[in-house]
Amino acid sequence: MDTAISITNTVISLTTPTTQRTTNSITLAPSWPITRPNLFDLYPCNSFLNPKNSPNPNPRNRASPLFLTRCSTKPNTDRSNATTDKNNSNSKPNSNFQGPTKLISSQPLSAPNSSFSRGLVFDLGSQNSWDSFEIGSPVVKRFLSDEEERWYMWYHGMSKENPGSDSVGVAVSSNGVHWERSGRPVQSGEDTGLVMNCSKDWWAFDTHSIRPCEVVIMSSAKVRANNAVYWLYYTGFSSEKVEFGDNSVEFIVHNPERAKILDDESGNASSSSSSSSSNVFKSLPGLAMSQDGRHWARIEGEHHTGALFDVGSDGEWDSMFIASPQVVFHGTGDLRMYYHSFDVENGVFAVGIARSRDGIKWVKLGKIIGGGGNGASDEFGALNPRVVRNRKDGKYLMVYEGVGAGGRRSIGLAVSTDGLKNWERVQGGTVLKPSEEDGWDNKEVGSPCLVQMDGNIDEWRLYYRGIGKRGEVGIGMAVSEGSEIRSLRRWTGFHL
């Protein structure tokens, strides 16, 4: 699909897991010239998905390195006296996965066909690792070439030593089931592990927690394809709490959603549902870029906190927070962002849409999905939407986390012909429920990520976060029965 976007001359700050914005913060200027108001187009990088079509599948162009420009860390400062440096990191995203950091295979606790671990493909990290206490928000991408199959998964994680603050990491796989990971920050473009921490800038919107929502690989039509850049849309949380009257809400609202919380006094974990009051932190959408999927540079949006845009005005449905920004390319100069908030007036989570020509400046179009009918699995709304355009019929599929009575979570499905406001729930809105009593994910399932398979396999894969009644938390996978996504079953092993 020949789709294009334009990019403005935007200031961004380079952030790695070990180096946050320094006193002299640095800005990133892409290796192609950018001017105002003359914009030029970027395209989804198909050559990266099929390296044989490109003379150099490495998206890093060593002949034209990524340039860094210094600027002030304070917002709204004059950046006219910028100077230039070079980024000397050698990144090889298409190299062998085995890098300097020792990789750890992430295997289910027990056999995949056992009743307890059925569907579980990614567990908590090892003790003392950055993702040892909680994981979630899987963003899974499959890259298929004539020679190999490669999978990447970006996800959020948290350790017990750093409670309440999520970071972003990456794992890799050759089949989307058995994942290689690391409990340490990445050091090179070949590593797995921690790739992005919260911002250290006092004025930023993402100082409290960050969670990945979408990763898109883009390249410019006016430069060689090996200049491809990863675009990461993410949710950033600040420490600012949002006050609202919850007397009309029949379930406890948390933002971000937690599988477990720590008791500050005892240091023990407990279920987030045991909290007696709502715990809502303000969140906004952010954007970062990378040339290897590991080392990220934040894009500073037009909002004074660096976010892409702000919450709605008082009385609007998205006035509390903006979360889970997921972006889909519809056509040239037409990008759609799907995100969720909490509609206080109606007491439900809801999904809205915004549109953009360049992926950075956005215009809101309003709410598209709210609460389902009485007794429905999504009676109290939808959150964490993930939208995919079906390559076969062009229709848009939205998987989302539905909230039912008592706050019970399941995964729903809606379909639209144009991806705008005409969405219809499929078969009551539920395609995956919590497992039976003895399953690892028998409390709730959510944070879905939908992957359309191709090649000789005509099926869909659904990655999701599962939470168990005994405190289990992990990332699971369900597969469709053929090309029919309305019928999903938890993964139980490859069928030979």
C-alpha cells in the first residue's frame, strides 16, 4: 500500500536506557534535509520487511549518519544557536540476534498444553531484572523475508526495586512463540532488554511511567530505503493525579492499569483491585524515533510538556487523560490515531480517533466506541484499542479491552469499513475471555495486539496480557481458526 506521511522540523531529545536528557540536551535531525514549510513524504518501509529488495537491509545509513543538535532542556527556548554532532553508535537491527548481552530464553513455566499455562508465551523476567515484577502492553511485529522470519516485541516492564514506574524493553524471536530477552539495558543494536526509561526532564509529560503502543518503520521516498526509522507511539504518565468523583462509577479506575501494586510499608504485592480508591495519573501521547529499535530519541510535540497533544476541555469525553495511542496509515497524508480515555459523564472507558497528515500534528475527531449494552462484557467501555487493516478485504478490525460488571476484563472485536466512526461490535464484542478456573490468566485478559499472518499460513495471532487470581501476570497468545478472527483459541503448540 503506497501510503505517505510528511514530517516537520521537530526537536527531539535522545534517550537511552542508561542516558537520559543531560544538562545540554541533544536534538535529533534526520539525515535528510528538513525545512518549513516544504515538507516531504515518508513511506512504510517495505524493503526492510523484505531485505532482498534492498541493497542494504540495515536501516542505518553509515554514509549519512544521524545528526545530533544541542539545545536547552527548558521548554519554549530559542534553539537558533544549535551546533551539530554525530551519533557514533553502530546499530545492526538485521544482524544475528546473538549480541554482546547474554540472551535469556523466555519459556512458559510449564508445558504449553497444560491447563495452567495454556497460551502463555512470555513470562516475568528473572529475579532482579528490570521486568521481574510486572509486564504488559505487547507490541508485536513480524518481518518475513525469503530467508528468515523475525519477530520483535516491545513491551513495558517494572521491577520491585522501582515500583510504580514502567520502562520499555524489546525481545526477539524466530517464530513469535519462543522469545529471547535480557534483564539488562541494551548496549548495541543487536541486544535485547531495556531500551527506554522515563524522562528526567521536570517539565515532561512522561516522568512517571511509559508504555509502548505502536511501532512503525518508515523511510523517505527521497532518500535510500536503508535510512528507515522506527516510529514509537507511546503513553507517557506524569505524577500529576487526576481528581474526579467516583461515586457514580461501579468499578475502580486506575491509570495506568496495574496487575499488582506494592504495599509501601510491607513491600509485599497485592492485587490492584484491592485498592479502596481510584488512582488516576494524567497521561498523554508521545512519539520517539530510532534507527535500530533499541536506542530511542523523543520527539517533542507542540504541547508544552513535549506530548503530541493535550486532553480535552472540561466536559469533553477525554478530559481526564489520553492513553494507548495507536496509529494506522490509511492513505497518503492520512494517518489515524486510536486512543482511549475515561468518559466521566457516562462513567465508562471510551475510544476516540484523531487524524494527521504528518504523524506529529493531530486533529481530534471525537469518540467512536463507548460502553456496550446492559450485561455486556464491555458494558463499562473499551480501552487499549489496537486497529489493523485487513490486507484481504480492506476492512478495519479493532481488538480492545472490554470492561464488564465489577471491572472484569475481556477482549472484544469491532469492525469498520472506513476506519472512522462506523464501528460495529462483533458477536457481542467478545473474542477472548479469561481462562477457566485453573488457568494462569483466569482473572482478566487485555492489552491486545493483533498480527495478521501471511505466507503459507492463513491465520491471525492475538497477543495479550493475562492476569491470574493468584497474582500471575504474563503475555499470552491466541490463534484464529484459519482466517476467521471471530474464533480464537489459546496456543497449545505447533501442529505438524
